[in-house]
Amino acid sequence: MSDSMILSQGLELLYTGMGAVFVFLSILVVATTLMSSVANRFFPESEPAPAVKKARPSASAVPAEVVQVIQAAVNAHRQAKGRSKGE
């Protein structure tokens, strides 16, 4: 076999292989697009429910007695913590 014949067979094989890959990938793209459109038609995405904001209680909703008890507990904890560190 001559060099030109080997080269022409190599180019023919190259074009055949690249053509086959191109056709396969084109079919894959078309099939994926069709499946996506069919899936969206029969199973549409539902809109997300709007987020509900939780109402936070205002500071005036807590009775003054409860605030005083909480403050006393925090102060007692801080004093006990300070004594354990040797301060």
C-alpha cells in the first residue's frame, strides 16, 4: 500500500467516526429536549407557597414581673460564674 492510499483511508475513517459521533450527539440533544418538554407538559412545576412571616411578640407583651425574674436569674448566674473563676 502506498502512503497516499493509507492517508486517504485514515481520513475516510476519521470523517466516518466524527460524522457518527455528531449524528449521535444531535439525536441525544433532540431526545433530551423532547423528554423535557413532555415532562413539563404532564408534570408542571408548582409555584412555591409564599413564605409566611411569623409574628414576633413585642417587648410590651412580656409582663414586668417576668422581666424582673429573668433579670435576677441572669444576675445570679453571672455572679456564680464569676466566683467559680476566682474573680
